[in-house]
Amino acid sequence: MSETLQPDPVSKPVSSVEAGLLFEGLSPEARLLAAVSGGPDSIALLGLLAEWAKGPGRPAIHAATVDHGLRPEAAAEAEDVAALCRRLGVPHRTLRWEGAKPASGVQAEARRARYALLAAEARRLGGAALVTAHTLDDQAETVLMRLAHGSGPSGLGGMRARAERDGLVLARPLLGIAKARLVATAQARGLPFIRDPSNADERFERVRWRAAMPLLAQRGLTAERLGRLAERMARLDAVADRRAGEAFAGLRLPDDHEGEGEEVRLDFSRLAEEPEEVVLRVLALALEAVAPPGDGYGRLERLEDCLHALLAAERSRLATRRTLSGCIVALAGDGVLSLRREGARRRGVHPATS
């Protein structure tokens, strides 16, 4: 089903020259896999990439559409994308999410399945970089959602324009471009697109935040300002991460219990002299080194609570033991902090008892 919208006079289409600048960082890649849902954002990305790729020395472009099997129209929409790809000379594959679908948390599960399918296709193509059409509006919604969920600086940095996950390059070259401009781009190029009705279904959290954006913008909290906040938080996050990595490496002590399971020991007395954000991140790194696979420390508040207890004990030169993320976190009176996996009998964050 194609959708025709009236051109937005204040939304300027992305030009070929601007697209060239946006895609400049993609030039070194051997090949690219564009995730194309059929909506205006990804259709605009497809059209811009297909044109840009005709230049000399540019990577080969492939496209894929995920059919989640959640709507009867999805298969026909995927075929519409395939037809457009044939018109543009871009190889295309439809990837299907097979099996039973969850009764709740559908969007989150669909997102995980979509990434897994696209990642597998990128690897099948020989390590293609996955390119998505996330926009400035998506970034603003992400920042608001993470703020509401209590995220720290890392979360408020939003999505990154370029990231690596499981050895796969994930690129979002349109992250600074407003969605309205991509709608205008698709229209100006005569590229047909569809609208997924789930994008207007207020049962989903992202849709509710999307609906709130016009009111927030009236109060000055525009997508542009939220996007700028994400950029600034990402800069701070990078600095704090780098310092935490240095501190973790410099303050890690030899393991006194080799052969008895993984253990991390830190000179916590010296670590406590660092800014609290750095100490928090070092504690997270230590937990990642010893926690059972798949375990995380959960909400940031849990990690912060554990850290505050450790800092209070260190100031008083007292020993303390806590459990977090399936690990025993023990601070000795001499200021040495040790982390090791606990038994299977208990989980969570609480004072450890013998």
C-alpha cells in the first residue's frame, strides 16, 4: 500500500551532495547491507545509497527487509520493497521471523529478532556493514525513553552513528536528519513507501513518546535539542569509559586464588580517589569480568547502591560484603576489593551473610 503525503514546505529533501557527506564514513567498507522496512525513512536511505554507490570506489549495496509475520500485509510490503530494489539495481532479500510470536513484549522481541536476522544476512554477505535509517526523531525518542527509565550518561548518549556489536559494524548515517526531511526526500525522488500501523499504536511506549514530542517541542524540548544532548553525553561517556579502562588496568591486583575460579581484585583504596563516575564504571568492568554469562547488574541504581555501600565502608576502614549480578563483592579492611561468582542459592543486591 503506497502512501501519498502533501510536500512539507519547511522540509528540504536531502540532496545528493549532502548524502555524499553523510555517507563519507561508509566509503572504506567493502559492502553495505541497508535495512529497508518500506517506510519513508528506510526508502529514502535506499534511494540515496543506491545513487551514491554508483560513484567510483564505492562499496556494493545490498538490501534486506524483515517480515516479522505480525501483519498479513507484511509479505506484500516486502515484495514492494524488492520490486523497488530491482528498479534501483540493488540486490534484495526478504528475511522472515519464523516460529511462535510472544504474547507480550512484542516490539522488543521483534527488534531482537530483526537484528539477529539482519546480522546473519550481513555475515552471509561476507561481513557487510549494516546500515539503518534511524533519524533525529528516533534519537530524541530514545533519549526520552532512557531518561524515563533512569539511564545514566551511557544511555543518555542515545544511539551512536557508528558502533560495533558482535563484530558487526552498525552505521546510522541519517541520525542527525529529521524524519520529515526523509519523507520529503522519498517524495521528491518518486520512491513509494508504506506506513506501518504499529507506528501509531499507543500500546507501545515509543509511540506514546512520539505523540508527546509536539507538546515538548512547544516548551523548547525539541528533537534537535535532545539530539544535541545525546551528542554531548556521548562525548562525556567516551572520556569516562577511557579513564575507567585505564584505572581498571592500573589498579587490578594479582589473583590470590588461581585455580579456584575467576576472581578480580582491585586496590579499592586508590580507586576511591577517582571521581565517582569512574569508580562506578570500574566496578561495572570488574563485574563483567566475573559475572555468569548473560547476567547484568540490572538497573543502574543497583550498581550505584552497591558502590555507595563500598565507599562508605572504605571511608570507615571497615570490611563489607555484598552480592550483585551473581557475584560476591567483598571489601577487606585493608582496602582490597575482590569480586567472584557466588553460588546458585541467591541473586540480587543485599548484604552477604555467612
